[in-house]
Amino acid sequence: MKNFTDYIKSIKDGVDLSSKDSENAFDQILLQKVGDSEIIEFLTSLSKKGESVDEIFGAVISIKKKANIIKGFSNTFDTCGTGGDGSKTFNISTISAIVTAASGVCVAKHGNKAVSSLTGSADVLSELGININLDENKIINCLNKINLCFLFAPNFHPILKNVAEIRKKIGKRTIFNILGPLLSPVECKKQIMGVYDINILMKVAEVLKKLETEHAWVVSGNKEYDELTTTGKNYIIEIKNKKIKELEIDSTLFGIQKSNKKDLIGGDSKKNAEIIKGILKGEISGPKKDIVMLNSASALYINNKVKDIESGLEIVNKTILAGDGFKKLNDLIELSNS
């Protein structure tokens, strides 16, 4: 049987691990059966080589064996992305989750505090007044009553705390950035997953297919954002009915004006919370609202609520203008703290 040193050597030699070997390697990492220096060497070498489909899938299986899973909500939708794109945008996927839920989709938003970015979804939601530390009963209550809940990753994957300090020491994105959005605690079968690097689009799509995802988009916005963007072309791999298809979408085709990178920049959690409230209250329009609408409309399409993105844009715009998104935010604040 191979040992951990063998895995490191294989990776350094440019040889991909099988899914079983990857699962075994991550079992050893997560159960702290190998030293920090070996784990760092393994993770950094893996990033340098480029993670294969089997390596990512094996890591997912390893983590899920030790996770707290909530059954009965696989019909939910998630907007969790990898982070790590360095774009310093406000929390686009987080507000899109709220607007999507207000538009009639049951959303289980999975996320964490910032690791490689300034503000993670957990940071901004806490700033907005949402209780992110909910037990299983409260989460089920939120999903049943208001179609929306936040799933704070450390509460469902406590084993990952064993690598938290190592990730900080490395200080760069690793396979764990890729893994987060693949680890939904409700094992949702529909999602938009933004990735930090266009080169991993197809790999992640193949993993989602292996995880029996029903309908999902893996997206790279203009090769620089881990969400759909209004700054240029969106590169998408669609997984639907066990088939994979490549798509390219430019938001200007839907009548959305092209934006500049600086238009989408956020700040700390306080600043981003103000942006989210401003959009939901109808006080902020233009590029920031446009990118939220694009992501939310695409979510409606993936959930079969609309036949195309244009129809989705009409619905989410009405949702925002009617104040339904802001009401949904307040519903989550109230219910999560009750």
C-alpha cells in the first residue's frame, strides 16, 4: 500500500493520483496522521501540478465522510463560489442568493469567512445581522418557511479546522478553494459555481457530474471573476442531465450595459453590507445591481423557473423593485435570531 511520501513523489513527478489514493491522502491529512511540513509540500505540489478530476473527487469523498449532512433538501440551490479571484468585488453571490430566494427558489447558501479575500459571505451576513451559527432544526425551519438559509461551512465540516492554520501558512489558494463549493451540507443538485481560474472549469464540471448534479453552471467571468460578470465574456460549463456542454455568454446581449472592474469593487464587511442593503432597497442601481441581476436571472434559469435569461432578468428586477429582496433579507435576520 502506498504511503503519504509516495503520494507526494507521484505529484512532484507530474503523475495524477487515483480517486482512491486521493481519498486516502486526504483522510491522512484531515485526521492529522502526517506532519504539517508534509501536508504543505503535498498541497503546494498539487497546486503546482494542477489538480485532476480524480484528485478533487477523492478529496470531496474524504471530507464528506466526516461531514454533518442535512437530508431532505437536495432540491435546493447554491451560489457558493471558490473565492480566490483577487477581484475585490462586493459579495455578489451572497446577495444573488437572497434575490434568487425572493424570486421563488429554495436557496441553501453555503459559505465561510474570508480566507483568500477581504470579505467572505459569513462576514457580510454577520454584519447584516444574520445569525450564521444555526443548528439543524433552525436551518430546516428557515428553508421550509422562507426558502433561504445560510450554511456556515465550519459547522458542517468541523474536520477542516485541522487544516485551517496550514492554509494560512501557505497563504495561497490550494485545492481547498476548489473543494468548498462541492461540499454542500444539504447535497444540493443545482448550483452556479464560480471558479477563480478558467483552466479548472472543465475539471470542476466533471467532478459535479460524478457527484450526480442535476443542473449546474461552472463559471469564469471574463477569465477573472468567480461569478458571472458584466465586464466581458462569461465562460460556462453546463452540467445537465448527465451531459456537459460549453457555453459563452456576454451580458450585453441581454441589454445589460458593459461595466468596468472598478464599478464592482466592494470593501470590508461593513461596506459590502451597505452595498447589499442599498441594492435590495432600490437605492443603488447601475453596474452593481446589473451584475446581481445577471447572476440571479441565471439561477432562475438553472432552476427551471424561466425559459431564458431575459425572462429571468425581468423577474429579478421586479423582485428588487418591489422590495421583496429586502424583505427576504429581513425575514432571514428575524428567523435566524428567533
